[in-house]
Amino acid sequence: MTARPPFTAAQSAQILSDVSARWDGDIVARLQDYIRIPAKSPMFDAQWQTSGHLDTVVRLTAQWIEAQKVPGLQLEVVRLPGRTPVLFFEVAASQHHSTQTVLMYGHLDKQPEFDGWRNDLGPWTPKYEDGKLYGRGGADDGYAAYAAIAAIQALQAQGLGHPRIVGLIETCEESGSFDLGAYIDALRPRLGDVGLVVCLDSGAGNYDQLWLTNSLRGMVSGVLRVDILTEGVHSGDASGLVPSSFRIMRQVLDRLEDSTTGRLLPASFHCEVPTERLSQARAAASILGDELYKRFPWAHYDCGGSTAFALPTTTDPLEALLKRTWQPTLSVTGVEGMPDLTNAGNVLRPYTAFKLSLRLPPLMDAASAVQELKTLLEDNAPYQAKVTFEAKSHATGWNAPSSADWFEAAVQSASQTYYGAAAAYIGQGGTIPLMNMLSQAFPTAQMMVCGVLGPKSNAHGPNEFLHVPYARRLTAAVAQVMSQLP
């Protein structure tokens, strides 16, 4: 395939100007409206169908897209029975010789509130300050649909050709995209011959250049519960004779994780890092250096007149990057069966339950991990306690295909044009289930996995923000790369 000629300097400048005007004139305001709506993912809002928040954000986004009156655009809210809705749009090719299609992806569902927000901020109260739009979901991933349309508008406004473009905006990504496979199957005839996937749900190593994601970890999420009694009893009467459910929990987790190092013990949960990814990780580590670990909000305290900070597991940049992208890790993200401190009496509790989030290497099959994890945790329970592991969601990770010459040239040109620096590649520790699905469905497609979640943007946590200046440039870069599809 022959690549199209790159934009002239004047065309690129006009693209960025057009995109910036749309962001500043309308998109930021629409995202503020979006942030106000607690459109939590189904895993966190079991009554999503009656609460109506997911339907509201889909409706508002669809109304905005229709109001743009993009030539050649058709839009539909697709609803399969019993499943979360999907927003699907299609834009016909415009003065472009490619016979292939660009697929643009994003999602509108959100993570729950979490605590620890700054006093003047909150998950559902947007605030635009110093180029940062604070609030839940703006960066992860409400902006995606708006940026996708703005990129198409910028190309059309300058009379620059683009291939056929389809958009797929789902509403259960934060729950593991359990509905998405059914929609891909249902929409497959309408997706066409996909030559480029643009996924706007990932992150950036810094805000100084275009970052593409080259791998994603998989995930298993579930609840591990230990029952030892049918009701709580006086701790003075029973402790020492009745084993603590928390101590049994520790013993069970010791089968999975070395609590000293954090390394997962089963060899089957590890994989070798491919040579190309290791080379790209070295390059990314050399760019980011100690910011790879310094960017996190480490706890600190006074220590004899100086400030002491909590420490990471490593201060070597390459090792730090690989630990969060290619190594499996265990996190406890929720607890049940424990009263809060003010209501904690001298009672031996009947059970302890942990919500586990297990991140898997990109090449490990998540379904196999679920079965292995369940067997490992449940079998031969200490003291014959009742130990159960119930998987809530799982998703296999993803490793990017090799870059075609046209794609690498287009990405590097876009990064130099809009950021003044070379593009860089980085693995992400999070999971985007769609990517593995699409890689299997379209094995020859190029994958532009990118996003606005840069340093301190804190997706899923308190004080999440969208870095608007970076988003403007990313939108322009996406427009330029899409136009280059041969």
C-alpha cells in the first residue's frame, strides 16, 4: 500500500487551530455536563437500567454529535436485549482512495466516586482550572466520542480527504466490557474492512509528545471470602481457640503472593517480555526516568526535621516500567466483614471478604487464570474454613501488532507536527478488553491506542483530571494519522 502525502505546515496549523476552537468553544462545556452525571458502570450500579444514568450520557452524546451535522455521518444508539447501550456512528469516505475503514473506540461508563478528593473538587462537580478539567470520567473516557467527531470535522473543514470511519462507544468498559463481544458480533457486517483502530482510552507517559500504547495487561477481578463462624463472638471468649478469619485470609493469599516482595508465586502467571517490547520499554524509561515512580502521591511524614516519603518497589526506571506493564500483580481493592474503626468492638468477626484485582501479563489467557486462581485459593482450606472465590470479571491482555511502515511514519510525523517531539511507545498496566477482541477480529489492522491519562491524571481515584492542552493536540494528531490510511 502506498502512503498518502503528509499535510503541509499550513494544513497542520489549520487542523490544530480548528480542533482547539472546538475544544475551547464547546467540548469542554459538554464534558462538564457529562461529569455531573453519575453514570457508573453496571458493576457499580446494579440498578443502572432504572437509574437511567447510562442512557442519559448516551442520549446527550448522541444529541451533540447529531447537532454537529457532520456531512456523511449516520448515528444510531444500538440496544441489544438486556445489555448496556452502545452508540454507533458511521461517516462515509471523503475524497480518499483507501477502501478500508477506521474504527474509533471509547466508552461513557464511569468508575465509582472514591474518597480523598480535594476540598473544592468532587467526582460529579466539574471544575476547569489551569487547563485541567477535574471530575470523574472526563479523561476516562467521556472525551473520546467528542474528540473523534472533532478530528473528523477538522479534516472536512480543510477539505482534506479521510477514509470511511465508524465509531463504537460502549457503556460497560469499567465492568470488563462484558456486553461488547455481543455488539461486535451484531455490528460486524457494518464495521467493514478495518485497517486502523483508534482507541482513545489509554494513557501517556508525559504531556510532551504523542504516546502510543503497545501492550495492556489482562485482569481478573473477584471476591475472596473466608467464613469461620455463623455469627460474631466475644474476642476474649473465643480468640486463641477460634482462628481469625483474617489470619486464614492471609494464609490463603500467601499461596498466591510473596507478601515480602509482591511477586506472584505461580510460574504460569508470568510470561517472557518480547524483544521489541523490551527495546521500546528501554526507550520509554530513558525518556521518563525517575518520573515513572515519582509521579505517584506517596505518603510522607516528618522525620526529625526532614520529610520522609514512602518508597516504591524499585527506583530503576526500566524495572519500574516492566513491573507495571508485564508483571502480574495482586491488589486488594475492597473489604467486607470489618466494621469501621469507631464501631469496632471486641468481637471476633465471623468472616472476612476481600475484593481482589489481579493484573495479568499481556500474553496470559484470563479465562485460564480464573480457573487456576479459584483452585489455588479454595482447595484444602486451613481449619476447614469455608473459602470461596467468585470471579466478577476477567479480560485477557493485549500485545500490539508490528507497525506497518505507513503507520509508523504517520505517527512520528503527527507527533513532531503537534508536539515538537518524537512519538514514544509504552505499555500500560490497565486493561482495555476491546483491544484483544479487535486484534482477533481484524488481525491485519494497525492499532493506534492512545489517550490523555498522563502523569497525576489519576483515573479511578480522587482528583481525576483531563489535560485539555494535551487533548487538543492528540485530537489533531489522530486526525492526521487517520487521513494517512493507504
